[in-house]
Amino acid sequence: MRKTRAIAVKEMRQAGRDPLSLVMLLGVPLLMLLLYGYAVNFDVRHVALAVQDLDKSARSRELIASFTNSTYFDLAAYLPAGADLDAITERRLAKAVLVIPEDFSRSLDAGRTARVQLLLDGSDANTASTILGYASSLVAETNVAIMHDRFTEAGRAAVPSIAYEPRVWYNPELRSTYFLVPGLIGFILMLTAVLSTALSIVREKERGTMEQLRTAPLGTVQLILGKCAPFLGISLVAALSILAAARFLFGVEIRGPYLDLFLATLLYLVGALGWGLLVSSVSDSQAMAFQMGLITSMLPAILLSGFIFPIRSMPQALQWVTYAVPARYFLIVLRGIILKGAGLGPYGKQMLFLGIYAAAVMLIASLRLRREEA
């Protein structure tokens, strides 16, 4: 134990002598959270809307008001008859164009179906799909209101209808920040833990001090524990700072037990540090370790964890690959604890995999380090 503590103290002293590395380990995660947290946003609000109202009636103004009074659309321009509608979207003067024909109110008054047209810029398919959903909902609400007014004017009882009252749990406002921040935490912790461990050991190789450690009366397990312990502590501090920033900057509160969150994060970080050791064992330079660590930690944590892209939407072959990505399981646990207020009880399978993954990569890394010693 004293030998392990000596290695850990040596690592902490080296980190203290290199303030830039320490600032990067603690500051870069916060910087990444700020950049991604503010830059990556799936909320679609204040869409620029151009309107071509050829009817110019009370009914058409009512429909336009339903769009502009919502938080989804902002009126960008009124277009005259004969305006070049294609040029409006091509020049990005508006993201959508609402076209109301001349016979809009006459059709409604005559009891016929009144048609309106919405032109969308489909170059951004996700945004266009969201806008289409908003517009369909607003038109449906306006349609119900017009039907109710007509029955009232005629002195007849309104036709019974279904009152649709959706209730969204855990994220009532459907803020994308609540969805993104837990994923950012998993991605950032994986990246920093892998790179810090891998670069530390490869740096020892380049300086020649790794050979001195191998000739010392020190076991592989003691070396691994001594090397990983300081970075585990630094990573936990980074995790705490990220959670604090998420709370005060983005309003993401931790609703579940803090102890359960700590245990899940600890297990995840142990696996990440083990992967960093594995990367260092096959790298001969810091540049190689950085590239391998970046590719094998960042890309899976972003693309294959369900962080941004739903796993069920992926090809079947990729879905099988995601089972080997620890961020997939950590993200499920993290969202459950932070957003749903759950403990570890419902996530036994995810915690089991994180434990198996951490043990496996640590074992493989230790075997490779022993082979290098031999």
C-alpha cells in the first residue's frame, strides 16, 4: 500500500508542477460543457415566417394570429400577390411561408374545406419536421375554434370532441438541455479520463522513467493503482464541477440520490481509466496516444451511446456494436438519477455491465503492461 501511495503522490506532484495540465483536466471539461451546452440546442423556437394572405379576411387574420402569437413563429414579412416564394427561402429571408388563398373565408362560410399551404425549407430535415408538427398543431387548434364559433353563431350545440391534454414527465417544457447535459457529462468524463491516463503513462515512456518504475520492486497492480488514483480523484472533481455548472447555468437539478450518482460515476470512471491504460500500452508516443484515445472514446460516446442519435434508429449491425459502449449504459443511469429522481434499483443491468467493463479493461491493461515488463 505504501508503494502505491508513493506512486500516487509522485503523480500528484508531477501534476502540481505542470499547472497547464491540471487546468486542462479541470477547466477543459467545464469549457466543453459551456460550448456544447449553449451551442448544441435542438429546441426550435422563433421560426421566421413569411405570410402571403390573398384572402385578407377576419378568418385569415385569425389563422395568422395563431402562428404569430405562439412562441414558435415570428412574423418576418407580409408578401404581396405574385411574390417569388422560392426566393424567400433561397435567400433565407424566412424559414417557412404560409400561403392563404383568396377563397379561404368563402370556403369556410360555405361549409367547404378551406385549403392553406405551408412552404418549408427542407435543407434541414430535422428542423423542417419540427416546424411541420408545430404548424399542423396550430392549424388544428384554429380549426376547432372556428367550428365552435360557427356552431355558437347558429345557436346550436357544439359537436362533442376529444380534449387532448398531454402531460410530459421529467421534462415538462421539452427543453433539449435536459436531454443533452447528461450526455455531455458522460462524453466529457470519458474523454478526459482516457486521455489523461494514456498521456501520463506514454509521457513516462518517452522520458525513460517508465523503465525505472519497471525495475523497481513494484507490482503491476500497485503501478496501475498508483497511476490511476490521482486521475480518478481529479476526474471526480471535474465531474462535480460539471454537475455544479449544469445546475447553475442550465438549471439541470439532480433529483435522485447523490450517493447513487457518485457510485455510478465512480464505476464509469474506473472503466474509462482502464481504457486509457489500454491505449497507453499500445502507443509509443503522446501523439499516437492522443489520437487513439480521442477516436476510441469520443466517437463512441457521441455516436453510439444514444446521446444524440436514437439507438433504435441505427442499422441492426451498429445496434449490436452499441452494447460494447459503456457510455450507453452510463447515460441511461445518469438520466434516470438526474432527471427522473430514481436510484440505482431500476438500473441493475446497466451497473452490472459497467462493472464487467471496468474489470475487463483493467485486467487486459494489466496483462499488457506485464507483457511489456517481460
